[in-house]
Amino acid sequence: MTRANITVSEAQALIAAQVRPFPTEGCSLEAAAGRFLREDILADRDFPPFDRVALDGVALAFSALERGESTFTLQATLGAGQPRVALSSDRHCIEVMTGGLLPEGADCVIPVERVERFAEIVAVRPGAAPRRGENISAQASERRAGGILLRSGTRLRSTHVAICAAVGRRELAVAGAPLISLASRGDELVALDRPPEPYQLRISNRYGAEAALREAGYRRLRLFHLPDGREPLRARLEEVLAAADVVITSGGTSIGKFDHLPALLVEAGVECLFSGVRERPGLSFWFGVTPRGKPVFALPGSPVSAAILLYRFVLPYLAACSAAPAGGEATERPKAGAPAAPIPAASGGESPPSERRKRATLAAEVEAQGDLTLFLPVTLEPQVDGRLAATPCPTRGSGDLTALCASDGFLELPPGAARFAVGTAWPLYRW
């Protein structure tokens, strides 16, 4: 049964109930950045695999310092990547380099700037105050062999790729990339290479959504432009829905005379889960699933609405499907009146929306929108206490794309308040 005019939390719960893990596929290490792991990455040996020198200096036996020795004979110089050597006596020291293997018999490394060298004699400067174990990273102090370095569901950043390389992994199991049909709709929209008439606009929503999806790592896209007319639109919808794992459209979701899209989606077999959400912007947001369980996000055509809803609902859904374990069970559909659970976020960072989402504090008072959730574009300024101050960046309606470009993201302000005071903190979604 279609639910209409629902709350943001209800919409979120209905979308979350449709989360299904994308299939798992193999990926080369070089192409892994931005992908979601579908396996745990284990340490193939201790980290570090040996007692590692933490900085350039001289390695020696601390017992000699304890009995008052301050000058030592330089025995050798040991660079990183060279085999281990042993101190011949505690009256000797060995010059060592960052990342190298600690000499046998040494248990202290004094930084090079705290010693003086006279030919083959090394003297510890007064006041150096060395300590046993200083500037040494002990073997296995970071992780023991077999320990988990990265968990399944992690979205791979550059540091994650580096750790995969450190354990010799050239191929990784990752979430497969979904095939996404991305469609704009409207006879008033023309291609970029055509000069628009005074009553026309160039296509922009689709390009913005394409850029956001590609930035988030979703690059298997089928791009469409849909007409207004009922029969031409019906003919194109079959192609848009066919074979896609996810469908995203913008435009034609309201109740105007030419807004045929919702009805034609239902005629094509898409089950409407909700139509209309009590939010601003984005009142005419529509969501459904095909007979095969593929989600259809029909976003309003206004640029501000389309952009905000993409970041608020669509990207978190894609991230949840990517981070979900292969073979995992879908979230159970919520019962009527049950509190909404958030769309599951990827572990290890920053699905793009989960990475970007935090909280920011209002730098100016904002009037409430009654029973509507308000998505408020803001500019951000870091504060000395570590908080982000959010200054409202008002738009002149949901078609004001120029104002949206000046913002850094948007806050989600809940319904029911009379106003939102300066200094109060609210969920933040960054572009």
C-alpha cells in the first residue's frame, strides 16, 4: 500500500528496508580506491615484523648508560633494509636509520641530534636523558600476525590501499558496482550543445548527479533524457528500467498535468512505497521497487531538491548496499508507526555520505518550517574549539542552483520547533 505525505524518518526507514548487498567481485589493488571491502584483511606477519628503529640515531645498550657511561665506540652503520647485526659489547654503539632493524643487544636509540661524534667515538650530550626502549617500535606492537587490519565493509582510502599492499594483496574482494539508470525529464530541457530558447533550460540535474555518483565510486551509469508526453515517456521507461540495478530520475514527480512519471512507473510494475515526504525542499519525492526488488528513486526536478535528496537518501542507500556483507539479510520492513532506523552506514569511513555526515552548529537563528523537515544549505567555518559553525546560505527557491553552489553542504533541521537557536548542533551532510 502506497504511503503518502510521510515524514523523513519514515522515508528513511522504508528505503533502509530495501538495502540488499551488491554482489561481490574481484578488484586489482590499483583500482581499489573508493571501493568497499567484502573481506577482512589480515596481517600476514607481525606489524612491525621486527624491532624497528623509529628515527635516525645511535643504538646502544641502556645498561651502559645506567652505570654512567657516556662515550661509546662506533661499531658500524646500519641502514634500513640491511640484515641484523649484534653489538660486540655494551661499550659500543651502532649508527642506525629510521625504519631499520634494531641491532641485537641494543635496547635504546638516541636521536642523532642528542649525540656528538668525534671520529669513531660517539658522546651522549649532557641532558639527553635517554630511556630504555626509547625510539624503538617493538615487534608486533602494532598488530600480531593473523590480526585483522581492515574489516569487511571498509571503504578503501589511500591508507587502506597501502596496508593491503603491505600484506602483499594484489587482488581484493570488493562490492560490485551497480548499474545505475540516471534520467532527467522534461521537454523544457535541451542538450548542452543546443542554444536554449527563452522558455528552455539546459540539462543540469543529470550532470550534477552523474558527477556525485562518480565521485562516490559509482561509475556504471546509463544516461537518459525523458520526454513529457505520456506515450513517449511510457516507451522510454521500459528502457530505463531494464537491467538496471538502481534507477534514479529527476523531474515529473508532482501532481501537474504533465507529471505522468509516478503513474507510468506503477503501470510498469514498480511498487510505490511512498509518494511525497514532509520536507523542504523535496516534497514530491517518490520511491518504489521493481518486481525484482530494484529501487527506483524519483526525485523532484528542481535543482536544489534533486541535489539535496541525492545526498540525503540515494548515496547513503548505495553505500549501505556496498558495505553490507555478501549474503546478508535485508533489513526487515518497519511496521506502521515504528521508529525509523537510519540507512545503514558503511564501516571504516565515509560511504561517502557516512564519511561526510557529522554535526555543525548554527551561526545564525533559523525560522522553523512547521511540520516539515528543513534541509538548510550552509557555509562552514571551523572554530578554535574544533566545532564547525554553519551559516545559512538561503536559496531563492528550489530552483536556485547558483546559491547552492555557494554552500558547503546542508543541515537537517527536524519538524516541530518554533525556531532553531544559534549554537545548536544538527546533522550535517557535506557535498
